[in-house]
Amino acid sequence: MRYHWPSKYLFLVSFVLCSYFQGHSQESSIYGTIYAGNEAVPFVNIRLKNTDIGTSGKADGTYILEDLQPGKYQLIASAIGFEGFRTEINLTENQNLKLDIELIPSVENLDDIVVSGTLKPVRRLASPVPVEVYSPAFLSKNPTPNVFESLANVNGVRPQVNCNVCNTGDIHINGLEGPYTLVLIDGMPIISGLGTVYGLSGIPNSLISQVEVVKGPASSLYGSEAVGGLINVITKHPPEAPELEVDGFMTGWGEYNLDVGSKIALGDKTTLLLGLNYFNYNIPIDNNNDNFTDVTLQNRISLFQKWNFQRSNQRVFSLAGRYLYEDRWGGEMQWTPEFRGGDQIYGESIYTNRWEILGKYQLPVDEPLMLSFSYTNHNQNSVYGTTTYLADQRIGFGQLTWGPTFKSHDLLLGTSLRYNYYDDNTPATSNVNQNEPDKVWIPSLFAQDQISLGEDHSLLLGSRLDFDQRHGVIFTPRLAYKWKLSDSDMFRLNAGTGFRVVNLFTEDHAALTGAREVVIAEALDPERSYNVNLNYSKKIYSFNGLYLNLDTSAFYTYFTNRIIPDYETNTDQIIYDNLDGNSISRGISANIDLALPNGLKFLVGGTLMDVTSTENGIKTRQILTEQFTGTWSISYAIRSIDLALDYTGNLYGPMRLPLLGELDPRSEYSPSWSIQNIQFTYSGLKDFEIYGGIKNILDWTPAKSAPFIIARANDPFDKNVTYDSNGNVVATPDNPYALTFDPTYVYGPNQGIRAFAGLR
């Protein structure tokens, strides 16, 4: 059964929300513009102390607080790079108070508050662990319908599409494959396994406060899967969110995206944050003329809500939930739902049902004890040609932390319990006689101590113990040293280990080709990594408005015991074993963030990397890993006409690609390639922004440098493929390259140039 959510109904939702807030507005308000010198300061956080009333300033520096009752208030304004602002206000009935705010620049406050590096809120400059922070303003420079695509302009982070037909993918950090990246929402590890493939879609961008990226192993805090790094999507704090935020855009390919976020006060102590994301693309396009859709057609809706409850002594209690439904398909241009599962017209059709719940509760005791919890349920109904894949995944997580401070010691002690459940209709979770879902409980203990060694030096020591019934006790220590050379110069050294346990199965086309017996070696050990990272950062801010941030790192990671499913040794088996040899990821990266007084801003990044594997004395480059990457975002604001220009892009070096044999005519390496975009934003209308531009202005696609992308697209069911007695493909006049149908020769998006336009 297919579900459709007509766009008119979703735009009706935003209209009703607008009407609701307009109908409940009152005359009492505080409004004005926020300046620093002669320039407006955008996106400043404004709140009234000891209330749930707050907002964010707009791009032109203006703000407004409405629906206020008479009384005395303390107004607080805060922004990165400026001293905090406070003032007392005595508001009378039906008063519209104009209050312009002058902010004072501060090098000390040129910093974001981050939590991902140490699990405790800390200014990024003071964190011993390097954490990169990306704001909603950064994400909006190239509007996308999901976080997955937004990360394409983050240096060292690359969304990788793994299939030309279904367009599923994962996220690479510093060249390491998707399973080595842990994705969190509000610090909760709810996206893994199947969620890594599909869970990143549908997170409403209007609800994102910031995205934090940590590169390098973080297993001492987060456990398995945080081997290559982590991405933490942090949602807005309900009391400080706007009352209503709507963002809708469409593209020349017929894509429609709607984001709606709103804040509702329910009494004096409860605030509700609501979010909706709807995306629809329903026009098959085949520009490379292989009779297959270039981009998967999608119909997706995601609903999100987050409750914040005020408690005595400012104790924390929040509860959030999200539901996602998606119907996506790709395949031959003639495919329709009645061909689902048949062998006449090839199609890959995927129905996803997913819900998540997560929360934080500070215990009502004098000690700083925080209970965090999450639970996800992911149901997958997929068909690949004639092969059906049905799967259920459930992940439960609970964590209790205690974070006391004693003189020069900032401690974090914690325990967590993770439950993984996985079941599907393949032999990966069954034997000859019965179904055997994969069920794993993993209890953990971790400790961390950040030691102050004087005003300019600090040392962080941490370790974690995980007990996995398949592997026993796993120990992961780490060390971090921070040297503050000055108020704006920082040197960091991080070293530690990471681990990743085997995940029996998520979704792999090779395993869906027939019945297989799962074979797991008796002495299977978790993958281990050993990492060293050197980081130097410098911030410069002058009173004439110039701002410079330089951040550079050198990294080296050594992997042992890599666990890779072997589908080739025996075609009737999936063999899991630790491979002999090692893998190494090493390189250097740098980011430069520059803002000039005339409104011109640059964010430029580059990474050089070398990712190799050595087995049986043979060293090879890792497949689908670039040797260099570059990203940039160049912005210019023409304030006299309320117009902003954003030019964004990325550049990737050659990657080794998967071939099907010695006769495969396609190149073993991709060319260097680049995706570039331009956007114009007009903010001259009160409370509205109009934007538009062009994506992929170079009109680059992988088809421009290959004779074909999908192997045997003319015979997707391999009806005309000839095999010898050993099961090997034989070259024939109809199949001169001895190929079978395969859509995995993919390294970049197949979507060419297109215009877009939107309204916020």
C-alpha cells in the first residue's frame, strides 16, 4: 500500500499555524534592532530571564517579543563573538517598547557551546577535544531537504551514495566508510544500522540548533560505531525557539520541500516544539539514457515534537519524539507499483516506517545526576527486482551520568545500557529450522577527568568498559591535552582507541541475491583503532568588524581486526571473520573562516588523506575514498538592497571504483569532480525571506565520464547472462564484457543542473 500526502494539505497546516499565532497576538511587545558598531548583528538569541519567552533575531538584526503581560523583566541578549547583554524592563499594559541593543565584541566569547567532545557543555575554545560546529545559517546557504545532503559542504565529511537505483547512502568522515560514523540526535545514538541508511532523511531543518562534528575515535564516550567520528544533530531548546518558522522550496526537477517549526506555550511551565518536514519528488527523469531513473522518486513525511518542562532549581526535563514515513522507488522508467516484486519491469521499492523517542531527566537530588534515554523502532519493507527484504530493528539506550567538579578536577562518571534487536527475512537471522533474531545487551561503564594544570594547560583522561556477550569486556582509553597559548590560540593533542563490533546485517545488495548460511568465526574480535590527532586553532577579531578563524589538524588512525562480510569465498554463505592485516587513515585538514567589514565572508576547507588497507602483504587504496577534498562557502551581503549572495561548492579527487571484472570497460578511478551552487536571498520584507538560485551550475554527473553507469541496464534480471560450470560469467556477443546487472558503480549524485526557489 502506498501513502500520499498532497502538498495542499501540508501548506494548509502552515496556514492554520499562522492564523493561530496571529489570532492570539496582543499589543504588548518589545522590538528593535541589534548592532555592533554600525553593523547589524544577525541571529542573536533573545530571552526574558526566568520565563519561557524567547526568540532569535533575524538576518537583518531585528527582533520582536510579542504576547507579553505587564511586569518587570530582565532581557538577555547573547551572540557568538560578543559580550552578554542584560537590561531591566518595566513593561506596562498595551505597551510597544522599542529597544535597540548595542553589543560589544569579545574574543573570549568568540565561541560556541559544545557538548559532543566531553558530554558536558563547554565553550569550544575551552574543550580539549576539537569540535566543529555548523549553524542553521550555514545549512541554509544551500537549501536541501535533509541533513544528509547538507553535510556535503562540511570539510572532510562526504555523503556517499551507494546505489544508482535506490540512492541509499552513508556518511564518510576523513575517508572512512559509513559504519564508522556515529550519528546522534541530541546526544542519543538513535541512528545506526538501518537508520544510517534511511534515518538521516526527514530531520526538520527548522528545528536544528546546530550540528557538531567530531573527527576521530570517540568510543571512550559513545561506544561502538564511533570509530571514525560522530555527528551530533542538536535540536532547538523549546523556550528559545521562534513561535513560527516556515520554509518551503521547489526545484526545476519537480522537487517540493516544506519545513514548519513552531513553539507553543502550554501553561507557565511547559513549552512544546513542533516540527514538520514534507518532501515529494514524483517525476521520473532519465538524462543519461539508460532507461533507469537518474534519481529515486520519494514521498516522505516526518513529524517531530519536543517538550520542555520547567522544574525547581533549573533542573532539566525534556522529552522528544519523531515519526518518519517514506515511500521511495527507482528503476526502469516504465515501472509502476503493480510490477513490485515481479520479473517483467525492474524496480527497487522501499517503504520505511520509523519512530523515535528520546529524553533527558535531571534527578531531584543535590548531586548533578542526569538520566538520558532513547528508543527507536525501524520497519523496512523493500523489494529489489524479485528479491524481497523485510526487516525490523529496535535500539534502546539508557545512560546515567554524574558530573561533579572538585577544585582542579572536572569529573564525568557514567553507566549506560544498550539493547540492539535485529530481524529480517534473510538467512542472516535464521537457520534451517527456525528464525533467530539478533538480540544483544551491552552494559557499559565510563569515567572522565578533565584536570586543570594551571591557567593555560589542561589534561583529559578517560576510559570506558563495554561488555558484549559475543566479545567479552572491551576497554577503550583516551587522552587529551590542551595548551592555551593565548586567549585566541589553542593547541590540542588527542590520542585514544576506538572499537566496532560486528553488525550482522543491515542492507547489502550482495547478500540479497540468494539463500545463504551465516558463518561466524569462533574467535571473532571487535575492530580496534588507535588514533592520534594534532589540532591548532586561532581566532582573530578586530573592532572594525574583521573576524578570522583558522583551524588545522593532522590525523593518523591505525585499524586492526577489520570485520568485513565475505560473500565470495562460498556463494552459499556469508562469512564473518577478522581479516589479516591492517588499515590506515592519515592526512591533514584545514578550515579558514574569514569575515570582512564590507560583508564578504569566506569559509574554505581542504583535506588531504591517504586511506589504505594491507592484507597478505598487499596494500590497496580503500574503495570510494578520495585523496583530496575541498569545500567552500562564499557569502556577500548587499545591505542597501537587503540582498545576500551565497556561492557554495565542493571538490573531490579521484576515487577507486568497484569494477565487475577485467573486461569491465569502465575506469577503475573516477575523475576529479565538483558540485557548485549559487543562491540569492532577499530579506527586505518583514518576517519573510525570498530565495532562489541554481544547484550544480557545472551540470556535472558521473555519466559524463563513463560509457555507462549501471552495468547491464538492458538486462536487469540477468536473463541473457551465460555462466560456465564454475558459476563465472562468460563473455558473449550480447554480453562482450562478461557483466551482470549491477548498480553499485557510483561515487557522486546523478542529478544535474537545476534551478530552485523558496520562501522562508
